[in-house]
Amino acid sequence: MIEFLRQWIINIVILSIFIALLEAILPNNSFKGYIKMIGGFLMIIVLLNPFIKLLSNNISIDKEVFATMDKYSSMESSEMNISMTNEDQIENLYIDKLKNNIRSSIETNFNYIIDNINIELSDEKESYGEINGLSISISKKQETKVSNDEILVEEIRISKDENKDKQVENDSYKEIQNYIHDEYKIPLENISIMEN
């Protein structure tokens, strides 16, 4: 491209010098007007030569512009994809850490094992990353111990009053809910606990 412009400028300068010398050499007669007119046509042709070459070679400036724009837009979209992937990975890591933290704190402080945890995070700009909802699936710890030749069997209670057992479980769930509320500042109505 630079070589093309250089050659174009050289042609203009050479033609200008040639026309000036030709006008200086020729005497003032009727041919001088024709020489000026022919020199002017030659100058116009030299000035328009790059545009004629563009049209004759079917070089499309639009194609070049669109190709460049496409290249930049694809670079921007790949940067956005990388950014979104990084954000997703960070969010997944955050959720996993929360799950592990909740699991370990409940299993050490209560007589339950966590089977599953689902966490809903806020996507809004002002409260991004806050826990909107928490649903936990739990089951009671099985306390069976085997020592030497003794086998301990879990106590089996047969009760006619199932409501009393359910009340104890509900109290345990409330206690777990209150613990989670105090530790993670999640509203009580957004914490659901189910037993497997």
C-alpha cells in the first residue's frame, strides 16, 4: 500500500515537471493552449489512476472494512465468552464452598447427615452473591457401633403417638433453620429442610 502511494506521488511529480518544462520550451503560439489542455488531461488521468485500478481489480473496500469489523467483533465475543466462563467458574466455586461449609457445620453441630444442598444466589447487581434460598435434604445419623464381639442394634421405637416424634423432628428442623439463619443471614422463610 505504501509502495503504491509512493509510486502515485512520483508519477504526479514527474508529470508536473514534464508539463512545466514543456510549457517553458514551447513558444507562445496556438499550440501552447493545446499542450496545456493535453497536460491537464494527463494530470487528471494520473490523479484518477489509483481509483481506476481499484475499480478494475474488483477490490472492494466494503469487503475489507467488513472483514476488519468481523475480526474485531469475534475478538470481543471471545473475550466476553472467556469473561462469562470465568464468572461461572467463580460462582460454582463459591457455591461449592458454601455447600461444604454448611454441610460440615450442620453435621458437626446436629445429629443429621446432609444428603443434598441446593443454593439459590441473587443475580441482581446490588445483591449479587447473596443467598436467596436454601433447600437442604437431611437424614438422621445412624449410630451403630461394632466393638469386639458385640453388635449393637439401633433402638427401634414403636409409638402410637407419631405426632410427638414429628414434633421433635420439627423442633430439630427449626433449630437447624435458626442456626443457618444466624450463621449465613438467610431469612427463615427462604430455608427449607426436608428429610430423606
